[in-house]
Amino acid sequence: MDIVVQKFGGSSVANLECMRKVMAKVKEPLEQGSRLVVVLSAMAGETDRLIALAEEWSQNPPPAEMDVLLTTGEQVSASLFAMLLQANHIRARSLLGFQIPIHTDPSFGTARILDIDQAALREHFKKYEVLVVAGFQGCDINHNLTTLGRGGSDTSAVALAAVLQAKVCEIYTDVDGVYTTDPNICSQARKLSRIAYDEMLEMASMGAKVLQIRSVEFAKKYNVPVHVRSTFNTEPGTLLVQEDMAMESVLVSGVAYDKNQARITLVDVFDEPGIAASVFEPMATAGIVVDMIVQNPSREGRTDITFTVSKGDLERSKRLIENIQSDLGARGVFTDTHVSKVSVIGVGMRNHSGVAAIAFKALQAEDINILIISTSEIKISCLIEDKYTELAVRTLHEAFGLEKEPESAEFSR
Amino acid sequence: MDIVVQKFGGSSVANLECMRKVMAKVKEPLEQGSRLVVVLSAMAGETDRLIALAEEWSQNPPPAEMDVLLTTGEQVSASLFAMLLQANHIRARSLLGFQIPIHTDPSFGTARILDIDQAALREHFKKYEVLVVAGFQGCDINHNLTTLGRGGSDTSAVALAAVLQAKVCEIYTDVDGVYTTDPNICSQARKLSRIAYDEMLEMASMGAKVLQIRSVEFAKKYNVPVHVRSTFNTEPGTLLVQEDMAMESVLVSGVAYDKNQARITLVDVFDEPGIAASVFEPMATAGIVVDMIVQNPSREGRTDITFTVSKGDLERSKRLIENIQSDLGARGVFTDTHVSKVSVIGVGMRNHSGVAAIAFKALQAEDINILIISTSEIKISCLIEDKYTELAVRTLHEAFGLEKEPESAEFSR
């Protein structure tokens, strides 16, 4: 028995008309004899409405009660959609997280899936063709309701596809796939027909809001074929897969950017062992994620340390650093919010040298100064002045010829 | 440990301001050292909103999915109220039907409670002072969500009070107690300080919408002291209790009426054994409740059969009867919707004769013709022309002196 998992976001289930379009998508694999798990988000706007209510009721809504409140959103869309399918003679029923059950840890608001009872799901398939699952939710071992964080329905869908060994996990959304870069910035942006899990992880962590990062991690871990596509047309979208030879022959797959960066520089701190630890330990304790770090000697026995945090963490970070400034011997602490990060991403970098050189040269040709560089196996990131963001994205996109389909037509991306 | 159960209806939790008033009610027993179970309905209007959605999505919404949808209403109010209590430093948490669990049979939409895990509830009281329970809902043994029917939160509250052997089950509502009759019809109506379970059952089945009938049955069965009172003032309301000597010394406790009656008459059916069964068996099979029945011989070998059903069942009933009309030898089937039922109710009737005579004489004095009479141990009901309903209610109320407190001041009702 083939199983297909489909996930539809809030804008795809916003009203009856939208849900009818969703039903049309559901019928396709059904008519080919597959059984379906359909994972739904809350109707567009509903989660925000509930959050606003909670904030009216409590200045600091307790996360456990928040999850009880928020899970109603998906409960409503799942039950309504099951009604619609039944009214159209499709054997369907809704399933809530606790009913399957989808067990999670007890981290309310950001719970992680521990296990899913796939035997129970297969049992339901004896009676139903379509299981309509409320996304975003699970329960802990004490029957408390939990939620998986914003975008958590993606993770619900991929996790269900993993345990059921689904043929494919289709993520329907309001964009029609994953692009080489943001089409709003670069008119040359091209839809990728395939992307490697690792590339998608880098894209997602750079703010490409197509998928929740956790869902991509899940897909990678369990090798789930994920198909990102549009609810509103029938074009094929982008397939997330394990990287293969064809992918590795391509230098770069995409260009991403992140404007939510802030830079902090400590000037002339003592250049001695342990100094970096004394800077970054208090940040880690406070739960602040430090992204790029660079350290370079200034004058004798002294060094400058520069790093970036998200704009939202800047004020807290600055206060932490000022507390220890004198211990570090720092002459000053400077901050800058007019920065952004552009990155080129591609699994091909693993086997090719010279990618960084192409990127730096292209930026230099446009007189874009690079403030910090950081690299990983499949990514090169440059911090630049934020006014150059769009120019840098277009420049890099062109430098790597991303507007053109790769030569290997068979494995075109 | 004293446990108090409080139940608040939709208008009592309609918004934040209302919920603050509810919190004040909760604080009273709390300050006296009691632990509380607070049962909430959905916020006013929410259940109707969800029903309207379902009817948009499906012409005939399946009851199982309807229950998944409707239970979100109480889930929202319970979580919000738990947030409010926590924000005010009261140790509280929400509990949904399936979490307790409250086990019911699988009759979606009209489920009956089978059992409640009271040990689990007591366990929660080790950590929390107030358990905020979503009313109206439970789950069957297969983890399907179920609902207890309109007004089901009353039954949730009384059932919880029963298993926890609560000191009292307070039902807060927008009226301030149970009256001798409808104050909108009879300005002399008087609030009862106490009423026997059996009397309340009769009142409730006559459309006095203060309490769901099932909740009164529960209260009677488990001898739960139920206090019906107003959310919006601090006056004592009406206490539902086992009948006692003081009650039995009073002839009549209240006058009820029901305008939702329709009369069907079969004229000149064969007067032979089994004829009544052949009329009422098909009705029972179709789930139609027949209320009053009278049979009286017309001409030789023939008899007229008259009975009442609710107005909503009239058309279906008529069709059923017309199907078998010729088998019965009936000369005609007549229907009449311009009828209503007035009843006098009182446990005192068990020990006193002459109550019926007083009632009939009073109606006769106003020239109100009685179409059908039916009696039970504690009730006398008369079907009359509906235009006389209000007059009949006032007449009977006066005939039994209900405007006056009974003489025994100590056990005043």
C-alpha cells in the first residue's frame, strides 16, 4: 500500500473555497490507489487571533496553557476538512496529535517529536482512505498537549512520512518551490527542481521561510523525499533529496541573505588564552546564538573581537558584554545594525576549490566591502553593509551562472 | 480536603471582564481552604459560530467530526481562564475531557458519561488549587472526542461533584435560581430556596432551561447538593436536594409550561387489542418521543387515539401514521399545532389527594378547556389551546398560593 503525505499551510485552508482546492489535490493520489495522510495548519490568521487573546488574558501566558489554546486552531481545520471529504464521499477522519499519538518531549511551545505510533495509523487505514491530521501538535507522556513551534506542521508531515515510509511528503505552500535566490530581489532567480537536504538546511537557516528547519533535519535523517510545491497550480515544485553525483557537479545551488544581523566589536581586549571563552560563555548561558566570529590582533598584546547576533538579541548582548568589559581590558564596545549576511550555498563546494575566490572577486568588482567571512563545508557567508544586500545577491547569482539550468539536463536542478 | 465544584455557562465567560467576575467567585471557597473544580462552557456564541461553520462545510456534518470541532470551544475558555488564574497567582491548570479522562459511550453529540478517573483528579490537587475543566466533553475508549449535548457542561459539573464527593456543586448562570414559574409570564413568580431533584426533573423536562435534565438525574442518583445561582450577584440561589418532610407538606412547588407540543388524532380506528402498539411502535423505531396519549371509544367497535409529539417531529409523525392509516381502519388523521401543555409539579402530591381537582376547577373557572390530561406521581399536566397558556399558568400559580412562602419558615421553599 502506497502512502502519500500532504501538508497544507494556513493560507491553503483559509476558507471553504481554499479547502475545496485542497480536496482536488487530495483526490489525485487517491485515484491512483494511494492512501493519504493530510496534515493541516490552522486556518490563516487563527493562530495569531488566539495569541492575541492569550496576551489580553495574561501578560506572560504560561506555555503549557498556550499550547492547550493554540492546538484548537488545527483541531478546527482538521475536523472541517474531514467533514468536507466525507460530504464528497471520501472515507476520511480527523486525528489530533494525542489521538495518534504523536509523542513529544514536554517543552511546551517548542516540543520535539519523540515517537509516533505508526501501527495505529496503519490500523486506521483499514477503515479510512484519508487521515486528516492536525499539524503542529503532539502530547507528552502525561497527556499534556504540546506544540512544535511556528511552522511545526511541516515537521508533523515529514515525521509522519518518515514513520509510514511514505512514497513522498508533499508540502503545499503559497510559493511554487525553492528558488536559487529571492525572486523579489533578483528577477533571474530560477526554481530548483531538486535540492539536497544539506543545502535546504542552510537556505532555511538563512531565513528562506519555505520550510521549518526541524522538518528538513527530519527529512535528512530518515531520507524522506519532500516535494515543496504550490497549492494554487499543478506545476512540479522542488524535490528535497540526498545529494548525488549530478548535484555535486554544480558549484553553487543558491544565494541566500539575512538582514537580521547585528555586529558587536570589542576593541583591544587582552590577547591571552581563554579570552574568547570569557566573552562567549555568558552569551551561551543567556541563550543568545552567536553567528559569525572573527578575531584579529590590533596592537601588541591586544586583539579585536567581532561577532554577530540577531538584531533582537543585540541589546541583551551589549549589556552582557559591558558587564565584563573591564575584566577583558577592552578599550571600547561598538555595535552596528547596518549589516547583512549574504551566502552562497552548494554541496558542490565539497569537491571544488575556488568557489570563495569567485565570490570575493565578484563582490570586489562592485566595490562591496566584506566585513566578516565565515565558511562551512557547503557555504560561504560574507557580512557586508546592508545597503549593498540586493546588489550583492544579484552579483553572486550572476557570478555563479545560477540563472541557467545546469548542463546535465537529466539531473537538471 | 473539601472540594467545591463550580460551573459557569457561556455568558459567564463571554470575555475577559466576565472571566474576572468568575475569578472572584472562585476565590471565595479558595480562601476558605477548599480545592476547586471549575467547569466552563464555551464563550458565549462560540458553539453557534462553530456549528454555522460546519453547516457551511457539510450539508449533514458527521457527528464524530462535529464533536472534534465543538470541543475546541470549551478548550479555549478553559485554557484562557487557567492563564488568568495563574496571572493572579492562583495555582491552576486546565484539563480537557480526554485528559482526566471522562469516559463516555461513543454516542457522538449525545454521549453519556460512563466513568471519571477521580484518583487522577485528586493527584492533580497535590499540585494545583484549581482544576479548570472543559465542560461538555469526554472521550470514548478509542480516544474519540465526544460531547454530552447542549447544556452538557451541567452534567460534567454534577458528575465531577459526584465522583469527588464535593461539598457542593454550584451552577452559576444568568438567572438567580429556580422559580415557581416563568417570571416573564407571572409577576408573582417566587424564587425557590430549595427544590427536590424529582421536581427539578419535571421542571427541566418541561423546558425550564436552567439545567440539563441529565445533570439532575446524576445529582439525584448520587445525591449531589446542587446550588443554582447567579454569576452576577451574591444572593443565594436554589438548592437541589433530596425531598424531605418539609417539602412533602407543600402541595405544589411550581407551574411549568411547554409550547412545543403538537397534537395528532386518529379518528375511528379499530378498537381491538394491539392497535395502540401498531400506532406507537413505528414512532418509537423512528426515535420520536410521544408525550401525552389518550384513547376513547367513538362509535361501536371504533376508537379515537390522540397523542402529542414535539412540533419538530410533527411532519415525520404524520407521514408515519398516514402509511399505516388504512391498516388501522382510521377514517382520518388530524393534526393541531395550536396547543400547549401546562403542568403543576410537587412531591407533596404523593401524600395528598385533591390536587388535580383544584387544578381542573381553577382552569374551568377561566373557561379554559382541557384537551388531554396526563398525570404522574408528582405532576399533573393538561393540554390546552395555546392561546390560553399564560392565563393558565397565572391561574394555577394563584390557585396553589405559590406567590406565598410556605408556612414552615425554617424549611422555606
